Amino acid sequence: MEILVVGTGAREHAIVRALSLDPAVTALHAAPGNPGIGALAQLHPVDALDGAAVAALATELGADLVVVGPEAPLVAGVADAVRAAGIPVFGPSGAAAMLEGSKAFAKDVMAAAGVPTAAARVATTVDEVAAALDEFGAPHVVKDDGLAAGKGVVVTSDRDAALAHAAECLAKPGGRVVVEEYLDGPEVSLFVLSDGVDVVPLVPAQDFKRVGDGDAGPNTGGMGAYSPLPWAPAGLVDEVVETVAKPTIAEMTRRGTPFAGVLYCGLALTSRGVRVVEFNARFGDPETQVVLARLRTPLAGVLLASATGSLGETEPLTWDDGAAVTVVVASHGYPVQARSGDPITGIADAEQLPHVHVLHAGTALDADGHLVSAGGRVLSVVGTGATLTAAREAAYAGVEAIDLPGSHHRSDIALAAAQGA
């Protein structure tokens, strides 16, 4: 099987790595990829947002499957262009990807499907926002309606800060925000594969959105993740499949926009039960890095089954009983103003350590062919082990082996879970 993966981040590197371990995969390509992906796949300098160019490349390569990683190409309809070229594609249509592309649309689908979620108000003016903030009270939750690369949500007890964020979102062309009631309790990410009819859940993970230890500082795209979740209720996955995933997939099909790909269910385990915080239309980053590290079933066949409507015929997925932890190494200034161009060394040393692999996100090669930082989240260092403690130790040993001037990372990824807290 010849596969083309679209995207540039650590999520795509994790997907490419998993596919590279699958004996059914004969060739891997990435557009445009990154230097780490380039060690496993042939890179092609194609714009990930250009559906016609991606489809043309897939046709030229004779690709058996195209995997679209990030949300922006999905919302832009890249999967539609590839499907129109007659090539199986893992990833929803542009219409179905609106589950992530518009939070207001997602709320409408959840309401129609009876999916448990936070009460919310859609606002297009600051006055409407102010009324909603007062209705729900603090802590205030304000979400940009559209795509914001994981940084469109503000949770704060400061009403002025909530209003300021809303005003910033509303200032965009066609700006809308969603104001929600605050959901208490820990958050869980669960990815569910679908072919538009059947659903297959992966294992739950938890990510760390704030930049600093102890959840201090501003939100980021994610600073680390781990799996499994020893504290999660025993029947959580089954409950989410029955009360969230299946009703949502059925509602999308009823609307004439079947969802085939991965539905990322961002959940809060509240005092009143499971509630959906958000949907995404693709694998989450950095949770994918730990979920795929534990997957034992070869990945290519599962993704192809989602793309071709045959998920119901697949064997149950098998998983490693151990744990995986990923720690994000971020560049100087991230998430406010990330610095690029700093040299990165020590990745080979990190990967010599047992149970460690390193995934590239914001990396590039300079004019001399040396690896440098080229974004906010630069690397995902993944450790695996029999226990969360062992996986943490491996991941942090890997981080210590890497040198990136001015970089920072959280030191508490999976710490509380490993300690049984």
C-alpha cells in the first residue's frame, strides 16, 4: 500500500511513524512534511491547503490512500478534492469537518443528536457576550467560533479578560463566539474512527493545554499528553461511544454530510456526568503521539477501512498494556511570540535511549542543512514503559538529551496520574 500523508506537525510524524511500522505499507509520502518525517517518507513541496495540488500529487504517485492530518486542510475541503479524483482518503469532507470548523455548528448537531454538552450561547456582538457571561457566571468560557489552532478558547474568572477575548474574535470578518457554562472535572480526549456508519474507539488520553507546570499561564496547542488514564471510570469508552459518537455520526449522516475519519471527542468528566467540551475533525496533537505509541494493530488497514466504508469488517484493535507519555519541547517565547532559527542538537542521543522516540513539529533545515526550530511547539519526545512512571522517566530522559537554546517544557506531564493522585 502506497500512502500520502498531508501535514507538517508532530501528529503527522506520529502517523507516518506508525504507518512505517506496518508491513502492508510499501511506500510513504508526505506533503509537505518536515525534516523528521523526511527520514521515513518522501517529501513533496505541495501546499497542504491546495486540494487540487494534493489530489494531483496523489494521482501522480498512484497513492492507495491519502491521510489528511490537520484541521485547516479538512475544513478547506482537501479531502473532497482527493475523493473526487477517485482516491480513498482518511478525513472528513469539508462539510462534515464543520464539526470542528464552527463551534456553533457543533453545538447545533449535539442538540439535535441529544449529546450531553455544556449549555451555550452564540454571540455576534459584545453586548450579547456580556449578557451570556452574566447568565452563566464565572469562571467564564469564551470560544472563537472558527479555527484558531488550539488557542481560540479563554477560560477565566476575569470578566474584562473574557470580554476582551470575545471582542478580538468578533473583530474578524464574520466573527462569532460561543459562550458556555463552565464544566468542572478532569478532561479526557477520546478519538473515535468512523466510516460514516460504524465507529471504532481508540484508547483515551489526557493532554496538558496550559504552558506552565501546575496548569499555569496561557493556553497552548498542547504541552504534553499521556495514556492510559488509570483514574478514568471503567465504562468510559463504551459510554462515550453510545451517548456521544454514535448519535453524532448518525446525525451527520441524517443531514447528508456523513462523517468519515476521526472524531476527536474532547470530554469533561463533570460532577453531573460526561459532557462534550468540543469536537475536532482530526487526530489531536499531542494526544496522537501517545495513542499511536500504544497501538499494536497495524494502522494502514484501519485507516483504509474508514476511508472505504468497511470499518465494520475490521478486527478489534489491540493495544500495548503499558503506558506512553509525550513531552513537548517548545521554542523561546512560545506561546506569545515563538522564536525560530535556533539550532537543535541531541535528537540522535535521545533516540539511543531505551523506549524513547522523538517526533518533529516546528523544525526545518537551514541553508547549511542543520536542524533548526521553525515554530512554537518544536518537538514531541515520547517515552513508553510498563507503567506511567517508567514512561515518564523515559520521556524526560529524552528531553534532557536534547539541546534547543531558550526552549522550555513542562516537568509535570502525567505526574499526578503516575502518583495515583
